[in-house]
Amino acid sequence: MSAETLTAQDYIQHHLTNLTLGLHPEHGLTFANNAGEAAAMGFWALHLDSVLWSLGLGYLAYRFMVGVAQKATAGVPNGAQNFVEWIVDFVNENVRGSFSAKNDLVAPLALTVFVWVFLMNLMDLIPVDLIPYAFAQFMGLFGADTHHVFMRIVPTTDPNITFGMSLTVFLLVLYYSVKVKGVGGFAAELTMQPFGKFGFPANLVLEGINLFSKPLSLSLRLFGNMYAGEMIFILIALMYGHNLLLDLSGGVLQLAWAIFHILIITLQAFIFMVLTIVYLDMAHAHH
Amino acid sequence: MNINLTLLVQMIAFGVFAAFCMKYIWPPIMKALEERAAKIAEGLAAAERGKQEQELGEQRAVAVMKEAKTQAADVVAQAQKRYNEILDEAKRDAQAEAERIRHAAHAEIEQEANRAREELRERMAQLAIAAAEKILQKEVDASAHKDIVAAFAKQI
């Protein structure tokens, strides 16, 4: 789209940089003008785009579902209630299928994961340049340099978001492991198997890997899928603006990939939910 | 692609959303679902009950109809019997009446015959007396010779 003024590399780089607000060592509290500045801001910087899209979508879904829940009737449900009940029922089926212990948190947690991750993934179907370009033009009105205004609208392509969710799940896994089995029981689970008590260093290594691979795989799977999906949309977008043939094939490719992507975003939200349930079930299980 | 504060914000937001979902979304919707399930189960049970009741009612109706039929047949049989009885009675009455009329007629005829005989006898007596008068040429006192005349008449 802006291929005349930007190289393909710049274009991709631009699309992969977050709107970062942070304390730069030289410039003070400001938005990062490029990826280097964002990195220089260190840990105490905020990806404002990821956070706002993530919280905004979460809040929208929350408002909608709370509105339905407050008016929920056992009689004939209206369209919105029917829709929410369909999702709740779907999640509940999965929880009952995979989670054997009794815990009132798991099902609402799974519902939150599924709906929220799905909505964040759904942002991937919005044409890649639409909102970033509009946002850059908007910020340009306030004197910002439009080439250095960043906007990533798919929060799940930001590892902070996916790790944020998987780490919360991980903390819950640790909490319930200790709560259900006790500190001793959990420690025994990590050290006394699979090789018996004399093989405990090997046990600890194996079980430790097993334990830490859970949040890692959970977040990286989602991040990787969404990042790759977004990258392909960006690459397809690079085809536009050269000649008619490329424009047309780009359009066909974008449509095809978007249709295929509907499957991926749903599947990834579903997998994240199911694994959350399964990990929490394992935390509750006695050996 | 830096790990930064965003991670913490997302963790906290996730926790808050999950907690709010657990408090304000999940329970009312599950309650509605469970209540509806109970309602549907109730409705199905009621339908089943209604069906059974209908079947029972049908069976009862069939039994009642059968009973009514037997009763009707009984009534018809009784009526037939009564008809025959009445017919017999009427026949008997008629025969009795006929007998009575016949008897009456017989008696009347007898009476008439007797009267005629009596008359004849009296006439004969008078004739005999007249003949005797003629024969005796002498007036015979009818009242003085009444006994003789009567005894004579009896011999006729």
C-alpha cells in the first residue's frame, strides 16, 4: 500500500511494532518512535495498543454477557440469551468432559479464555492496514509523524498478551496443586516419579520441564499461530499497488487466507480453553 | 516484541475478568439453563402422565361401552321376555273372556230354552185344561184344581 515510500522490510517492520508508551532513557516518558526506542524502554513500558484492544474487547464481551446474564430467564430465551447460552453450554460441556474435580472457578475461567481469545484473534480478520492507517492519519492531525505511529490491533500477536494469560493459568495450576495436594504432595509429585525416590534429580528435571512447558507451550502456540497468520496477511498486503494482476491475485489470496483463518482463530481459542481446563484438572489430580 | 509491563497488565486483567465472569455471568446463566432443563423435564413428565391418563381413559371408555352394550342387550332380552309374557297373558285373558262369553251365551240359550219350555208347559196345561173343560163340559175351577194341573204339567 505504501510501497512507494517504504521498502517491504520497513512496511513489515512497521506492522510488527507496537504502540509503546514508556520511559526512554534519553527522551523521558514518550511513545517509542521505532523498535529500537521501544527496546530501550525496558520492562516498564506498555504496549498501549495491545492493552487497549485486549481490555476493550474483553470489556465489550463482559458488558454484553453481563447484560444478558442479568436478564436471563428460564423461559423462552431471546436471541442474545440464546447466543450466550450456546457458548456457555459449549464451554460447560468441555469442562465437564475434561475436568473431574469440583471447582467453581474453572468453567468461568474457561469461558473467559475462550471468548476473550476468540475476540482478540478475530481482530486478525480486519484488513491489516485499515485501522493502523486510519490511526496514523488521526494522530497526524495532532502533529505526529505518521510513519512513526504504530498500531497493532491483534493483541494475541503480542507475546505479552499470550504469556500474560498463560502465566495466570500457570499460577492457578501452582496454587491448586499446593492447595489440593499440599506442599509435600506437590513436591513429591515433582521428585518421586517416574523413577522412584533414588532417581529424584532426574525426576525433578523431567517433571520441571513438564511443569514449565505448560505455560510456555500454551502461550507460544497461540502467539505463533496468530503471528504467522498476521505475517501472511501483511505479505499478501505487500502485493497491492503494483499492477492489476498482482492486485487481483492479492485479493483472491487475502480472501482465501481470511476464510481459512476463521478456522484457525476459532481453533486456537478452543485449544487455549481446553488446555487451560486440562492443566487445571491435572493440578487437581492425585497420583 | 519486548516482554514488558503489558504482561502484568494482561495477567491482572485476565484475573479480574475471570473473577467477574465467575461472579456475575456464569451463575445466572447456569441457573437459567438448569431451571429451563428442570421445566422441560417437568413438561415431558406431565406429557407422559397425560398420555397414560388418556390411555387409561380410553380403556375405561371401552369398558363402559362394553358394559352399556351388555346392559342394552339385557334390557332388550328382558323386554322380549316381558313382551312374550304380556302376549301370553293377553292370550290367556282373551281365551278366558271368550270362554266367559261362551258360557254366558250358553246360559242365556239355556235360560231361553227353559223359558220356552215353561211357556210351552203352561200352554199345554191351559190346552189340557181347556181340553178337560171341553171334555168334562163342566167348568173346572182352575184354582181348585191347580195342583192337579201342575202335577200333570210336570209330567210333560
